[in-house]
Amino acid sequence: MKIIHLNATSVRNKINSISQYLHSNKIAVASICETFLNPSDSFALKNYTIIRADRANTSNRGGGVLIAVRKDLNVKKLNIPSSVQPIEACACEVSTAYTIINFISLYLPPRSNCDISKLNNILPASQYNNTVVCGDFNAHHNSWGGSFNDPRGRQVLDFFDSINFVLLNDGSMTFFGPSQSALDLTFCSPNLALRSTWHATNDSLGSTHCVTQVEIAFSNSSAISPKEKIPRKINKAFLNKKLKEIFESSDFSYEQFIQDFRNSFQIKEKKKDVAPNAWWNVECSRANTKLKSALSTYRSFPSRQNYADLQAAQKNYKYIIRREKAIGWKNFCANIDSTMSVGDFWRIIKRFKGSPRYAEEGLK
């Protein structure tokens, strides 16, 4: 099960990049903070359920958190009391094929007086088991790679120690300004810690923070997802034969039963992937590759020149995306004529908004 966290510094201008990353990497749950969304803004990611908590004070730009959960998973929104403010938080309960996990996404504004103990109000102590907490804490501590310890960093560490949570960060930097910092943290309950691996990726999706990823490994590979789509056609003769063999045998195997059950379905071939959107091309892929390379170089060698190169790569990536989208739209409008079917028209329109299916070329 793959989980990511990102401080997006506005999701509205990164929706295509975020959608592409989620689908190409098969992300189950995404925690995103600093969405910059207002309560009146609409925001959707195809094939994902969105749980949001927008900053109520619209005059104060920034903030906002959301959790995106893949739609093949059952999700239940958990209410967050207003007493946790100025901490910004949203939470949900996700039912997987193996267990139920609570996910919490947090954002602690840098210049606010946050009482860390208010985090106790998000989930009762009885629900701390099977919980993952991701967020930008804007806190510094040597325990997660900081160059110094500040008061908030000590408070954050003391709080999660008091509830026996485990810090998954490995000391890698997650924020890349003139100086690097580790601001994006992931904590989890002890029962998930041994199953989890954390790493900071070289993808920033145009943000000044990199995407951090956690993968939780579950051993039971034969389990069926709660919302797994089962094909309509079934080989009844094969299934009846296998069921008869199982019931007549004295050694019943649940794993073998599930495997035979799966094998009885005549699964349809998947449709070939299409381009991420109607305007994505080789230039977009190259700009994305250069941005990832510049971020990787700066993380390894944080010099002034490498930081300048990273800024230039981010600027170029945003310019290429805006330019190619504008050119693609103009070309589409110029090619509209009486021979274009209504179906083709709306299919291309949807691809301009960003499709969950991507060509291999667009993902390189």
C-alpha cells in the first residue's frame, strides 16, 4: 500500500502533475497540505475520493489540507473539532483488504502559536492503533535531519513519544529553499512501523517540497479488496470442479480457495493507456526529467549554483507546461469542424482537464 505526502503550495496549478503522479505510481492514499483552496473552490481527482479541510479565513492566503483516497478503498471521513486550530487537519478511516487504517493530514503554519497537545483532540487514545500521520510541521529537530532543535520540534517529538508513535523519516531533506530542511514528517503507530518503509523522492511536482512516500507491506497477498471489481463472465464449469475438489478434500486451504475463485473469472484485457492529457508531449516529459535531475543534484550537493539550477528547472517546467497547454488548446479549437463527432469532442475536452490514464512516453 503506497502513501504519499506533499506540501503542494497550491494544488490548482499542479492538478495535472498530481493526477499523473498518483496514477502512474499507483498511490492508494495521498496527503496534501497548503492546498490554497477556499471553501467555495471545487477540486477533484478522477478515481480518488477527496477529504478536505480548507482554511476558513479566506483573507489569509495559503493553508488547507486534503486526503485523496483511491476509490477502490472504502473511506469514512472523521470529524476534526475546531479546537485544534490554528493547526489545520483532516482525517479519514480507510478500510483495506487487510485492516482499517486511520490517516491524518496536518499543516502547522510557521508563524503561529500551535499547541501541539491539541493533536489529542483529533483522535481518541483508543484509536491510535493503525494510524498514520503525515504533515508539514514546520518544526526543526536533529531526530529527523534538522540542523538545530527549535521549541516546536521538541514539542512535536515529545508529543509523539508520549503516545508511542514511531517517526518514519530517515533524515533526508524534504524542503529545498536557499537552505535545505526536513519539515515534512510521517509518524505511525508501532504495529505499522515494522511494515513501513519511508523515502523522500526526487519528485517535487513544481513545489519547493519533495514528495515523500511510505509503503506499507502486508503479507497476505490472497486477500480481496473491499471494492475489487469482479468481471461479469465466470467459468462456472471450472469453478464447480474446483469447489468439488476442495469440499471433498480433508485438507481445506483458504488461500487455494481464493486462488481458484480468481482463476474462474474471464478477465477482460485492459485498454491501452492514452496520453496524460491532450497537450502532453515530449517537451513536457523532458522538462519534468530535468526538474527531477536538478532536485536530485541539489539534494546531494546543496551549493548555491545547484540551487540556482533547481530554481531555473522549476521555472522552465512551469513555463513549458503553460505553453504546451495553450498551444494544444489553440490547435484543438482550430481543428474543430463538422466531421468531428460529439464523442471525440468531449473525450478531448476531458483529456485537457487531465486523464487518469497515461502513455509510457509521458511518464518517463
